[in-house]
Amino acid sequence: MYENSGNRENAVQNPAAGILYKVRGFFIIRKRQGSSPENKKELCPEMEKMMRYIDMHCDTLGSALAQKTETFLELDRTMVDGLRLQQAEAGAQFFAMFLPQRNDPDWFGLEEMPSAEVLMRKMYDIFCHTMEQYGDRFAAAHNAEELKQNQNEGKISAFLTIENGSLIDGKMDKIREIYDLGVRLVTLTWNDDNCLGHCHSQKPEEMSRGLTGFGKEAVRYMQELGILVDVSHLSDGGFRDVAEASRRSGVPFVASHSNCRALAPATRNLTDAMIRELAECGGVAGLNLEPTFLNEDETDKVSRIERICDHAMHLIDRGGIECVGLGTDFDGISGEFEISDCTKLPLLFDALRKRGLSEDAVEQIAYQNTARVIRDGMR
Ligand SMILES: [Zn+2]
């Protein structure tokens, strides 16, 4: 989730976002015609061939909650829903339960913010209802074996994650509880400090603050249990502490939806030194489609495919091909998008091929690198 994401109603009033929804509307209308190969071609005429992918971050459960739907199969004006995941031939989608510490009615359409626990249960219910009602197409996955099994059965894997570990509330038992619920990735902070550590900040002294004492213990425990630790939104000091824990445990960590700070100065992005360290620990950074995290000029609200490729190439240059993955942040971002929903991702894969990447390298970015981290970090 990006800080300034408006809800759909607000976003439509924004001229840039208006274009986006017009484009999305086209897809919504077209998708109801069915999903035969011909229609797929019609949906995205540039699409030469599909590629299975794993996306480490979307905020679609929050959108489903705002739309008061029981499942995420079919949603209005979102960038991801079950039907479009099928059209896109997704291998796996990580679904974040975004649990902010403050309220904005734009996020979930809620006047009053329930407790983090209640909010989580609401999104968890939508996730579970979808798995129950459409078990022929989707299945929850918790590790590499289940990812493989779902793939063999022709199902899309759905991984459950938490964005903002504040609900852990300083209690180790809570970590075990969310593990038992099926959560396999925790983004330690969002844009506020919490019991685990300090979030990213423009202020250098705040940016250098790391994990709390409890946060260090919690990271160790999550890695022991098989929950991936995610440093997106964390301070640079927090990144340093997670990297240190990861070196000790030998378990990789991820920056599920962060780009390169050398290309876009947002504090949410990774410095070159951080990219190298993440790669050395066997981790992956997920390419984020949010314009503010892509463009050098933060007032430029257009998310361009070529710019996403720039970030991919920079990650490869600094950390090697094995540290690059996808973390689109679909349904948590705002602006004007060339990749306006998940069915358009093949355009990114084509653009990466045109940058000279081999078929194997594109497949590593789309799927294999994240599959490797799932194998090494989830149980
Ligand atoms: Zn986020």
C-alpha cells in the first residue's frame, strides 16, 4: 500500500487516475466475454506469449473489503481479481492484509477503524471464502511444496501476508498465531514505527534507527517458523538489523515491493549497498509499479514500462539477476499506469526481452527467483 493511495471514488476525480480507470474499464468490459485464447489476444493484442509469474504484493483484499464482497473473484475497478489472475496465468499472488495504525476512510471505506485484529479477520475471511468457493481455481499455499502441488493441479497459489506487524504487539505468541492462520510473510512496518522497529523516514536520524530488541527476537522467531521477513517500508537501520539476522540464520529475507533509490529517491527504495546485501543473503526485491517509486521526479505520476525495466536492469547490475522479482503493489498505488492491471504484465516481460535479457533471465524475474526464496524461507 502506498501512502497517498486514494479510494476508487477519489481516484476517479483525479485526472491522471481517470485515464487509468478508463483503461481498466475496457478490461472489465472485455473480460466478461470469457477467457478463450482469442479473447486473451484481444485483451492485450501486444501479448505474444504468456509467462507464469509470482507477485509478492497486492492490496486487493483491502479493495474487496471496501467493495463489501465476500470473495475477490470479481471486483470493480481494481488491478487484480481472481478472474484476471486466471487470464494473466499467474502462478502465485501474495495477498497482503494491510493493517495501518491510523485510519483513512479512503483505504477500506470504513468511517471508524476497527482494531488491527478485527480488520485482519475481515480480510482473512475474504481470502478464505475465495479459497472455499473457488477451490477449483485457487488454493492457499504456505511453502514451496504446496506451490508446486497447486501448479500441478492447474491452480493459482495464494499466499497470505501481513503488511505492518504492529498487531504482534510485543507478543511472541501472536507470531505463532498468525503462522497458524497461514501467514507466511510479514512486512515488519508500514509508514509508522511499531513494536518491531522504525519505519523509513526522510529524517536521517530516524532512518538510521533499527529494530527494537523485541523486533530482533521476532525476526529470529519468524525465520525459525518459516515466515518470510519483509523490509519494504522499514528504516535503513532496520534493514541493517534484518540483514544481520539473515546472515546469522542463513535464511533469506525480501524487500517485497521496493525499487532502487539510485533511480528514484523515495525512502521506500533500496540503496545500492542494500541491494548488494539483500542479494548476498539470497533475497529478492519485488519491482513496484508505483510512479513515485519509479520516477526521479516525484511529481511525475506516470508508471511507465521502460522505467520499470530501468529499475530491473539496475537491480541486476548491483545485485545480480537472482535478486530481482515482482512486487507490483497493485491496488495499493495510484497514478496513470501502462501496466494497468495484472493481465498487462506480459508487456513488461516483452520489454525486458527487448532490453536483451534471455528467456531464462525473464523467467527468473517473473517466477524462479521468488520461488527460490519461498523454498528457502517458508515452511
Ligand atoms: Zn506497502
